Amino acid sequence: MAAETSDRARELEVFCAVIDGGSFSAAGRALGLTPSAVSRTLDRIEQRLGARLLLRTTRALTPTAEGRAYLGAARRILADLDEAEQAISDQGSPRGRIRVSAAVSHGRLCIVPLLGEFVRRYPNILVDINLSDGIVDVAAGQADVAVRGGPLADSALTARRLSENGRTIVASPHYLARWGVPEKPEDLYNHNCLNFSFRRAEPVWPFRRDGADFVLKVQGAIEANSGETLSQLALDGVGIARVGNFSLGDALAKGRLVPLLEPFNPGDKEIFHAVFVGGANMPARVRVFVDYLVECMGGGRARHP
């Protein structure tokens, strides 16, 4: 039975290496095996499961739906084995690699500055952070923790609230001196309003007047997928932007940007969560990392998205 368990673990390693390397040859080099040995291992797994895990062509190896499901399970099992062995060998001190995904602007401005203290606290944890505005599949093992802003889709993942972020309409003093200060929301029709370009972003700006909410469709010469980029354009006097407060840094305090139309600010908030695979078998490195983010960012209650 022990030998069979060991063989199964090795098979999982081989399958993950094939997906990560993109070929039998790359997997073999990573694991010290011949390509034919890797191929035989994949054949053995597929025969045992009675399902095809990979579509093989001369140019690429593409996982099937069954292959993607098997990959997610394989990564979790290997992570659990690694965590268990490391916890025992190091008397329970969290260790190992933790893969963290965050959006580019929020990650650079809000997550990356926290990592130095984290690795000082936990020197045996290697943080592998990936900043991208694409959505990673945490359930499939593409990341251990993803920091996400906005509403969460229903899933079996666990989420912990990290922070909330308000939004402010801003412009530079130089821009306002040239084009004038908008006194009411409708004045924005005469201004260059810089917008987000994501598909999920609504092409309108919300306002509140006399307790009633409404929106205006504003237009401008530039769109961007990053609040940090829009803030920089506003700093350069290009136009007016409505961005998350975390993107503004100390520009407001130093007078480099001026808040606009605050009496009409609806007070909407974007909530940020850490999303991960929870449960009794959650690796200690994931638990302490999420706890650290909650500690540093204000935190909130645990919930299921």
C-alpha cells in the first residue's frame, strides 16, 4: 500500500510537470525522467481513470475538461503532502511557496508594500506574487490566494474581507486653471473625463443629489485599465478622473490633485477580499498569509462568496 501511495504521488508530480512545462521533454528534464517514461506515466493514469486527460498533437498538449479537474486536485493533494511533511519536519512552522495573485495597481500599491514584513515574520515561506488584471482560477490551483475587488461570484471558495475603497473625482490644479472647475455633475459634459476600459466597468459615473442617486455618461479622449494610470494622467493635466482612493497616494494631501464634486459623491465602496481554498486541510502558509493581510488592511468577517 505504501508503494502504491508513493507511485500515485509521483504520478501527480509528473502530470503537473507536463502541464507546467508544456511537453513531455520539459517535464522529464524537471523530474529527471526520459520523455518516454513521462508518456508511459500519463498513459497509466488515463488507463486507470478511464478518461483522456490530455489532447496530444505535434505542437501542443492541451488538458481536457477532465484533465483540468485532475490538475486542480493534483495540485491541492501535492500541496497538502508538502505542507504535512514540512510541518512535521519543522515542528509546525509555516513554510513553502505561496502563490499570490492581485490586480496590477492594487497589488503594487497595497499588497507589495506589505510583503517585506511578512517574509521577516515567516522566513521559511517563499511568496510568489503575480500582478495581473486577469482572473486566475484559484479552485483549479492557479494560485493559493487571490486578492479581488468588487462583487464575488458564487463558488466553493472561501473569502475574507480585507478592506474597502472609496472613489473620488480628481483633476490637477493646472487642468482646472485652464478649463474651469465643474460646480455640478452636468458640467462634466464640457470636460475631458478619463474612463476605465474594462468590460465590467460601467461607462457612467454615479452621483447623489438631495438623497437621490443618478448616473451620467461622461466621455473623454483616453481610457485605461488601471486606476493608477488614470491618476497619472490626471496629475499630468490631461483630464478629470474618477478613481479608487488607493490610487491617489498622497497627491490630494500635497495639492497635486484636487477633489471635485464631493457634495455629490454617492459614497460607493469597492470591497477587497482574499479568496482561497479553505477547510480543515488549508496549508498553514495560506492561513498565516491571509491573517496577515487582514491584520494590515483592516480586515473583516469570513464569508463564502
